[in-house]
Amino acid sequence: MPATPAQLGYSMPAEWAPHRGTWLSWPHKEASWPGKFEPVPGIFARMVQLLSEAEEVHINVSGPEMEAQARRTLLPGTRLANVHFHHFPTNDAWCRDHGPVFVQRHTPRGVEQAIVDWGYNAWGDKYPPYDLDDVIPSRVGTEFGLPVFHPGIVMEGGSIDVNGAGTLLTTEACLLNPNRNPHLSKGQIEQYLEDYLGVRHTLWLGDGIEGDDTDGHVDDLTRFVDPTTVVTVVEEDPADTNFEPLQENLKRLGSMKDQDGQPLRVVTLPMPSRLEYEGQRLPASYANFYIGNSVVLLPTYDVRRDGEAIETLQRLFPTRRVVGIDCTDLVWGLGAFHCVSQQWPAP
């Protein structure tokens, strides 16, 4: 049996660790935002503008034509020297789930990086085809000469969150769903996470929020913001469908401990008011923020509650600027900033 990444000393850094850059897949599949695609590239352009101030931004495009189209969309003030296009065609824009998951190890020669290429099946074969998305991590590895590990099971980046110290958060609703890896037990899945991401301790939440077509990704629920602190969304209205599952997750977090046996510090975030489009509940959540080198990109949806979410995250990230950006159009695709981004740690 070949050695696993963990046996070789690799582990996945936390999202707030210094980045070399951020990976995005430029949006092009209009069916993901039916009737509402037009504003989406502009939202990506705002992300690129803000992130490029302090890190590289690597963007997957289908080829020269899409690259030219994307470049025309970029905003004044974008640091173009930090923006890099790669002619890696994709089926869709959800780079958190199909993009490269980076792990690294410290050696006498310095920091060495590798990529974990999980299997990708578009959240349980919901949106075929996904063949182009599935090979993105290996294409990135080839481009940059990085080793690529293939666990051989389905896993999405949005279904996990790590504290960089040995603990991982996930949900039973997603990872135990029979449309992912029905042949694996809970214990076997934990072993894969330990072997390929270098974690030692897995914490399981329960169900996700209404409207989430990923079957309960943790990045819409609960996120590490430092090695011992999580933020978790709560719904105040007992009549809302999200009230009970989010209360259950909050209860679980209250009894959870980190890899060293210490209780987690739990900070709550509000949920935005119910957001619908064409009669469909959308998975709008303030937990779907993305942590860049100098900014935290926060999806906003609700003038009554956006301010509380911004203030809470600003307290938790005092060295970064929390920027709220209206995502009422982006979330029609059933995801927001964290769903479309994947961090590349600094070596």
C-alpha cells in the first residue's frame, strides 16, 4: 500500500493561514442561474478585485475567448499582476467543491505542497455532466508540478472545515448520504479524512439548511475562525424550517471538544430573513464567507441583519477587513463566496 499524505507528514492548513492565492472557476453555465445569470460575472469580478490586493487569484476558464471575456469584466483597481488565468475548462463555477484541496508538510528543504483530488459527482449526480470539474485538481497539479493524491472516494471542499491543528468539522447529512459513498461507514470516512487531510479528530454536525442542494454542507452552517473558535448560524424564528436543525447543531457544538480535549468557543451568527426566488427557498447564510489574506468576503442578503453579521466577523478577524457584498443574485445558484473559492496556502 502506498503511503498516505498523513503518513508522509502532510496536513491541510486552516483557511486563515497565509495564502499564496485563491482559485476560482469563471461562471459560464447560465442554467445554474436561470434567468439571473447576467449579474453573476460582476460579483466574481468584485471578488477578484478585493482578493488581488493581497494575494494571487487563479481563474479557470475554457480557453482564450472566455479569458478575454473575463478580463473585460474585471473592475478598475484590480491588481492585474496578481490575476492568472488557466485554460482548464469546467462544467460549472463551484470551485470549493471541484477545485484542488492543498495539503503541505514541513521538511528540512522547506514547505512542500501536494493536492488531494477527491472524486466529484456534482453532489450525488444531481447536475451532470461534471467530467471537466472532476479533473481540475489533477490538472492544477500537473501545471504546477505538485504531487496529487487520489483517495478514490467522493468528497467536496464545502463539506469540511479544518482548524489547522488537527480537528475537522463536517455533517452527517452530507458525508453519510447514500448518494456519496454508500459503501463506507462513518468510521471509514473518518479514516479517509485522517489519512488524506492529516486531521486527528472529526466533529459531526447534523442537518443542513433548507434549500441547500449539497445535502448539508458545513460551510453554510459552522466555520472555524481560529483554532479554538467556531461561528455557527442560528435562526431566531421557531416557525422557520431552519430553526430546529440549527438549534440541534448549536447544542452539539456546546458539548464538542477540539483535538486536545478543550471545549470549543462558540459564537453565533444570525440567519438572514427567508429568501426565495420563483417560489424556491434559497440557502442564504452568513456562514458562507471566505477568508482572504487581507479581507473576509461576506455574502449579504438582508439590511436588517447584515450589520450584525459584519460586526461579529469583524471582531473575530481584527487584522482583516470584512467586506459585505450583496449576494441575493449569486445565491440563486444555490451558493455564495465560500462555494466558489478554494484557498491555495502560501508555501
